[in-house]
Amino acid sequence: MQHSLGPEASSSGNWGPLVTRKSVMRSGLAALLVAPFTVSSLAAGRGQESGGSEAESSDLAEGRGATDEEIVLGVSAAFSGPSRGLGTELYRGAMAYFNNVNENGGIEGRRVSLKLYDDGYQPDPCVQNTMRLMLEDKVFLLFGYVGTPTVTRVLPILKKFQDEKIFLFFPFTGAQPQREPPYGEFAFNLRASYNQETAGLVDNLVRIGRRRIAVFYQIDAYGRSGWAGVRAALAKHGERLAGEATYSRGEKFTGSMRKQVEILQGVSPDAVICIGAYAACAAFARDAVDLGLDVPIANLSFVGSENLLKLLTEGQDDAERYTRQLINSQVVPSYEDTSIPAVQEYRDLMARHDPQVPADLVQEEYAPFPHSFGSLEGFLNAKLLGEILRRLGPDPDRTGLEEAVFSIEDFDLGISERVSFGPDRRQGLQSVYHTVVEDGRFVPLDDWGARFG
Amino acid sequence: MRIRRLFKWTRFGIFAVFGLIVLSTSILCIYTVDTELSAEYEVNTQNIAKTIADSSAGILLNQNLATLQSLVDQFLEVQGIRYIYITSETGEFLAHTFVPGIPEEILESDHSNTAPVERSLPGMGDFIEVGSPILAGVAGTVHVGMDLDVVALKIQRAIGQQVYLISVMLVLGVLASIWFVNLAAKPLGELLAYAVELARDGENDELGERDLLARDDEVGHLARLFLHVSRQGAGRGLPARVSGAE
């Protein structure tokens, strides 16, 4: 199913980067009535979908993915299903940045457009979407994919079409396959890896004497990636996994995780590390508390912290009942810390644009958060990609992408950590942050011993 | 007048022969389909295990367990396959598909064994599990569990279709044989009725005009013979139609 992105008409009459058939038609009619001067940019934005000019059709057909007016980025992410919050938040953050770029003249005069497809966090639709983005839409690059099971299946496609030089930029996953041979050369990552996240959790837990660590994980490539990270981190301390329990991808919060809790209770863990999405991990945390498994429950950044917190606190008399033992690992700094320049910029642009997922992509109700770790990550992803696109110069070409990325050295993204890339360094950030819930929000965890010792 | 007793045993014989054919064919069919399909499923499962083992050697050596899990998940979509697990050479589980956890029976089994083994896992069902070594076993072993209930269902469906076809053929065959018997019995009944009429009223000239006398078969011959005998007994010659027919 194809979803496009309606161009976002701002009060100033400029058009946002998102384009779809339906929304373009709808918005196009409105534009003709209220802002005739925007028509030319709208026509350009439609590209091959709406029968744009011969010149731009020709450009896209040639596989450049960029015309004189725009650069098209291909996105396949979860906008439906139990994990729709992940794709939505990531997208909102990215669009806050790209909307601002487009409002200010784009990159070298080109607007940045996103071609969106929903994969529901399922591998097969993601593979189909990717083929469509590459072969039919002929996008300039792939951007903002969500999830390990999806990305893992897409990587062989990138290898198959390696001559096309289509790279995957900044997927929302910390798994190893896109960081290592044989597929590492086709992707660029910004966030820290799951290995780094799990190592951070394990090291701190072991340091405070919690050596018996069990794992609750999604039984797919994502869960296995985190499982392997915990296993490797424990091995460095001479420990093994105390136990494990699994769930199937797509579980909802209304489902029961009692069997999983009972399995882990049987091995008497000192802590449990969850590698899953927010709905299932929230269900596990709820059932663990209800069944008396009173140990720290840690989650990785992918979980979607705000959605997890919302599920565990909504409608509860005691809002902290299910959240006292939570530790959430993050790969971006706190969005509450406005002393960080990029965070302030993110908050300003989110407030200014408040991007929404195109209506034709919305199948189920989802109330986005004003700010979230996911949208901040999307924002940082977009900001760095914007810099890379600028470095391509006035005549962007896929063949120059690697060189442009590798030119990023000691780049100040606006957070404390600087970003560098190179042929042997395809991950920009290395930092991992740990947070706990206090007063209904995630705050930095400074003293592990005091809280969980 | 109907001829019932004459073909009673014929009909019984037809039923008996057809029944025997259906029974023996069905038994042979059940045996063949069951044996062949069971063997085919087992071979397919072994092939899948071997394919995974061959594909996973490089992945395992790179310790890329996420890719390994992704590979395993794809094979789980094959109909009938309910679980897959990969153990290292030391017996550690490196990838599997069990939810909510690895069953006790699997945990306690000999992970280096690759021979087919039947398992009954509580809450999951009955399975035939086959294994395949990775790099001759030095890198681990792949185990694939085929759901016996699914296999049995497939076999039952295949057998059901065969038996259904044979049963339809039996019914059609019996109906056809009854029709043929009735076809043969009808002129015999008419002949019998004709003979009775001759015995009662052989002088009646109308009896020499019957269609039965014009038949060019055994029944016609017998009818003419009966009329001839009847008329000779009465001192009368054969009617012209009978003479002409002869």
C-alpha cells in the first residue's frame, strides 16, 4: 500500500516536503484557491506520481532521485499496528527539521521530500516497500527505517543493487547486521548499537551486585540482537544469562505475559533486561509487578519510552506502581535538557511545525507526544542527513554520498558528543544514557547504587 | 412380470466384487499415501534443516546471531514447521523460535543428535524433529520440528480425496450394473408373461402378432418356439408373421 504525504501548507504559503497522490490532489485544489504562487512548487513535488514536468520525470526515471526542485528520500516504517508509535515519533522529529529546511529554501535550492510507506513493523511489507522505493519511485536514498526484523531483511536487497549506490541512512535499530560485514557498507548509523546499550545496562547492574540477569525478548532478529548483546556483556563479567523468556512480535498491551514472568521467576533473577517494543514490554512489566517479580526491569531505547510509560500509568491510582523498577536506556540525551543546543532547536521546531503523519497512513488512532526520545532521534537523524546532503554540493549524485558522509569529522550536531564517520566508522554516536521514571517522566539515572543497589 | 430371483446372486456378486475392490484399493491407497507423504515430509524437513545448517555456517562464525534468527524466522513460514532451534557445539541455544520459552524436554535432549525423533511437547503438540550438523557438527546443530498433526491432517486429506473418488466410482458402478441387469431382465419378464398367456389361451390369434416375436435375439427365438409348440399342440400352423421372422 502506498502512502504519500501531503504537502504541508504553512501559513506563509510554502509547501512542506511530503507528497502523495490523494493528498496532493486535495491540497492542490486548496492551493489553487488560496495561494496561486505555490502551484509550481506543488507540481514539482508531485514528481512522477502526479505526472510532473517531462524534465523531472526524466530525472527520476534516470534514477537520480533528485531533480532541480527536490530530493526524494524513501521511508518504510511502522505507522500501523502495535508499534506504530515508533514510526510516528521518528517521522515527526525528522519532519520538524526538514519542514524548517524547506521553509528556508531547501538544500541548494531543493526541497527535501519523503516518500512514505507503512510496513507495520513486518519484514515482508518492508521488503516490498523497499523494492518499490528503489525500482518504481527511484528515491535518492533510504531513510528512517524502523526495526531490526525489517532492516535485516532489506540489507540483502541493498547488496543486490549495490551498483545503484542506494544507501540506508540512520535506521531506528541498534542491531549488528547493518554495522558489520557483509552488509555494513550499505548503511550508515547514527545511534549507538544494542551491544553498547546492553553492555551499559549489564555493566551497571553487575557493578551494584545484580549479577543474575535474565532476558525477556521479542523472538526475532531484534530480540536476538539484544539477547546476544546481554550474553556478550555478561561473559565479560564471567556470567551467563540466568534465564530467558520470549514473546511474538506484535503482542499488545492487553495480552498476558504471565507465563513469561513465571518462567523468569523460576530462575530468581536479580534483574531483567527487556528487548522488545513498548506494548509487550509494558505488559511484561505490569504482570511482573502483579506476580511479585520485584527486580529492576530494564528496556532498550527502541522500546519507545513515552508510550511504555503511558501504558503503565494511564488509569492507575498509584502511577508509580509499575514504573518504580524501570530503567530505560536511551541513545539520545534527555529532551528535557534545554541546555543542550540541539534539544532547544528540536523543541522550537517541534512547537513550530508539530508535524503529523499523513492522514492516509493513519489506520488506528495514535496521540503523538509533544516531545519524545524517538522524535528527538528522528530530528537528529534529519539534521545530520541535511548536513550530508549539503556536502553533496549543487549537483547531488548518489555516487558522491559515501564521500560526503566520510567528510563528516568531529561534526557538532548540537549535543555534547561530536560526530565522525569514516570507511571503518559507520556509526556516528557512541553514547548511551540511562533514565528512570520520576514524577511521571523519564529523568537521568545518576546513582545506580542508591536506586537499585 | 419382473425377474428378481434369477439375478439376485448376480447383484450380490457385483456388490461383493466392487466392495472388495474399494476396500483393497482404499487400504493400499491409505498405506501408500501415508508412507509416501510421511517420508516426503520427513525428507523435506531434513532438507530444510540442512539448508539452514549450510546457510548458517558463515553467519555463526561471524557471531551474527540477529541474522541467524532472521534466517530461522523465514523458514518458520514453511507449512508444517512449528519450531527451529540452533545449538552451538557446546549445546548453547543460539537461536530458536519458542514462545514463551524453550520447553524442558528440548532443553534436556541430546542436542548433537541429528536422527529423526518424535517429540510430544506439552501445550504444543506432537512433532517429528530432525537435525542437521553445521560444519560437520563442530559449529553446532540445526533442529527442525515438523508438526505431526499438520502432517496427519495433510495425509488424511489426501487419503480422503482418494477414498472419496473410489467410493463415487463404486456407487456409479453398482448403479450401472443394476441398470444393465434390469436391461437384460426386462425382455425375459416379457417372455415369461408371453409363455403364461400361451399356456392360458394358445388359440388366441392376437398372440401371434406380438412385437416380442419379431425380436432378433434369444428372447425372440424362445417366444417363437413357445408359440410354435403351443400351436403344434393345438394342430395349427404358425402365423405368417412368425414364419416371416424366421
